[in-house]
Amino acid sequence: MNQKRVAIYGKGGIGKTTISVNLALILASRGQKVLLVGCDPKRDTTRLLTGDSLPTILDSYDAIVRGEASISKALVECRKNLWCCETGGPKPGVGCAGRGVLIALELLNKRGILDQADVVLYDVLGDVVCGGFATPVTRGYTDRVYVVTSGEQASLLAANNILTGMTQVGGNIGGLIVNTRGFDGEDAYVHAFTQRVNVPVIAWIPYSQRIKLEELRRRAICEVENAGFENMAMTNLAEAVFESREPVRPNSLAQDELYEIIAEIGRCQIHD
């Protein structure tokens, strides 16, 4: 298998981490060597896998560079075939978190760690695509970008912003992952959006309270016995992400245009 490097973007709270962790677990269970990189100063990507927050790469960066510490302190094999790490960043309100991502990924690259995995997954902070948060794309550390969204207005606005930004910095867009919120007519908003931006949906994740409840117990849904449709949805997503398909070039929508699309669907639903 050729190496895959995948970046997961989306609005804060939309489910990027849930999706990234379950993807990592499924692929590792199939014998692929997976590296999951949390690109958020909150360092919360790996908690479902380790049970606690890992020390970040930036925590030990100076000592690693001086040869006084090993990067292995921040790089943990949390399951068979699955390694994870957190880039880290400054405390809230201090410094640039995006620069922290840049520094950490450059260190992983220079040490050859990115090249050792069959699959590298980046769980990237929120819906900002400037500076360091675009590092997986601008520095060539990823070959596909997937955007997580729901049919909610704020989520679609964020997805549109990400698609526009990624197009400008040369990101290869693989498609949308719809993490549904379960409200009536949600699919109509998503379908209208995908048609206008010319980006396909590669997977739908059904709304599930169980996923949230299991994560409160620090368990990923794909490791829970008898998690039927939730587990199947994550498995289908894993297969869709690694299908061979050409990247797409999104159409850029002005914010007012997207608002009007959303309003028009709302008016149609009221009349229905």
C-alpha cells in the first residue's frame, strides 16, 4: 500500500477528533501502521486512546533538539500498529498556536517519523486555515484533505471557509464527511451545499447519542461491543477515505450566497 497522509478539518466541536480516532483504530486493526497527530493546543485528540493527556512535542522540544530528551516521550504506541502524539501549543491568549503545529510537524518530518507510518492522520484545530494550521497542506505533509460538516448553518459556513482556504494554499480536497445532527431536513441543506461547491460527500455518520456517551467514558465507538450502525458507519468511512479517487476543486461561494441558499431551503421546508 502506498503511504497515505490525511488531514481532517472542520468547525470546532463538529466531530473531527471522534472521526480521526475511529479511523486510526480501524486502520491499525487491519495491520496498517498508523500515526495519529493531534494538531490542537488543547491536546485532546489522544485522550480516548491513552486515558489522559500526553506530554506534547512542544513541551519537550528544546530538550529534544539539544539531545537531552527523546521524542519517544511524546510519541506513544497506544494500540498495536497505532502511534499517537500531540503537537501542543501555547497557553490560551499567549503566542501563536498555529506556529506550534508548524514547529512540531517539522520536527516529526526531520526525524523521519512521518515516513515510518503507512497512514498519517492529522486532527487539525477548528476552521482556521491560516498560518501553522495549514501546515499539513502547505509543507506537503498531507495528500488529502477531508472536511467534516453537518447540515447546520455554522458548520456549513465553516466548511465553505475551509474549502476556499484550502484551494488557495493548494490542498487536495477529497470530499466531505457529514457528521449529522439529526434534525429534520438536514440532508437537504447538505445536498444543496455539495452541489454548489462541487464537493462530494464520501460518508454520512448517523446521529448517535451512544457515541457521545461512550466518549464520556473514554471509549471510542469502534472499540465498543455491539455498536452496530455506528461501527458500520465508521468502517464505511475508513474504506471511503482510502478509495482511489481524483481530488476535486471546489467552487468558492461568497458568504452571502451561502446564506441565501440556506434561507431558500428553509422557506421551501416551511411551505412543505
